[in-house]
Amino acid sequence: MKYRIGSFLVAVAALMSGCAVAPQRPIAFAAPSGTTQAEKVGIAMTALPKVDTSLPGAGCLLCMAAASLANEKLTSYAHSLPAEGLPHLKNDVADLLRKQGVNVVVIDEPLVVDKLPKATAKGDDIPRKDYSSLRTKYSIDHLIVIDIQQIGFERTYADYFPTSDPKGAVTGVGYEVNLGTNTYEWYSPLSIRISTDGKWDEPPMFPGLTNAYYQALETSKDDLLKPFRG
């Protein structure tokens, strides 16, 4: 019986490892060459998330409830903050590329990636979704996407117990897809965490954390725009 249980667990572990998907590797942005400048490059953003407080590590329901209560004032304050500058990122990218002679199309509506069909091909540098239909929809050859997934503050937990002070946080990814081949041409993960220089627990305005938050916004904007500066 012990042998059978052990064999079963080994089989399950092998199956799970076989199903694991390797993270997408970063890909450096390649400036457009003279032979490709006639192609159109679309620039889109996903819908920006609400400015909020994230509490990773508070895994169980009771842990999350306790952590949420302990950080209630900070979360309420986070909801009052603007995502300053981030909504304009696609236009900033467009301006930088136009200066390099790139034919740019800014897509007004938020891109809903979840509604795209799954990609049939698998392999290195192939998205899980199939973006190729956007080639005809927007008359573009390449698509640059800015996908901001988290804005606000982050405080890590181990169940009920905080393991860090809150930090200003922005998480996301920027990428470019060749719509003819449905492959990544640029891929840049973003994970910005900025600590306060002094005390953080100063409600109701949290001046130290507010400064860290705006630093996180500026750093994230600089990181995402840097590849397009030429």
C-alpha cells in the first residue's frame, strides 16, 4: 500500500511539472529599421486597475480578513489616489516612436486580452492568446501593449503576520506582438517596489507612503518608456 501511494504521488508530481508553463523571457526592444517603417504599429493599453492595497501572503480567508482590517485606513487612502500619468502611457509611446519615423496607430479603447482566442501554436516567445485578428481590425502589423496589473501599496504577510512595511507598488508588463506570426518581439516585465524613507504609519494622509507611491509611478513610467527613447 505504501508503495502504491508513493508511486501515485510521484506520478502526480511528474504530471504537475509537465503542465507547468515556463515564464516568458524578457526580450529587448528592437528599434524599427528603414525596411520596416512602412509597417503600422498599434499601441494599446489594458484597463488600468483600481489604486489599492495588496496583501500577498495572507492566504487563508481569516488571514486576509485580519490583514485587511489592520490596513483598512491605508486601503481607504489608496482609493483616493490618482494613477497619475499612467493613463497617458500609450500616447507617450506613440510620440516617441513617431519621432523615429514609425507609422503609429493609437488604439483608443482598452484591450481586453481575455476575450482573445487561445493561440494554437506553442513554443518560445509565443503568447498564450492569438492576437492575429487585431491585424485586420485595426489595419496594423505589430501591436505594442502596456498592461498595468497593480497600482498602489503592497505589504507582504505570512498568514496573519506582516513581514514588511507597506511599499509603493506598480506591477505590469510591456510587450510587442508581430501580428503576422503571433510572436513576441519585445517583452519587459515590470515590478516596482519603493519603500518610505522614514515612518509609514501616519494616517490619514500617509505622507511617507504617498511619496513612495508617486516615486513608484515615475519609476514605472520611466522603465516602460526607456526602450522607445532611441
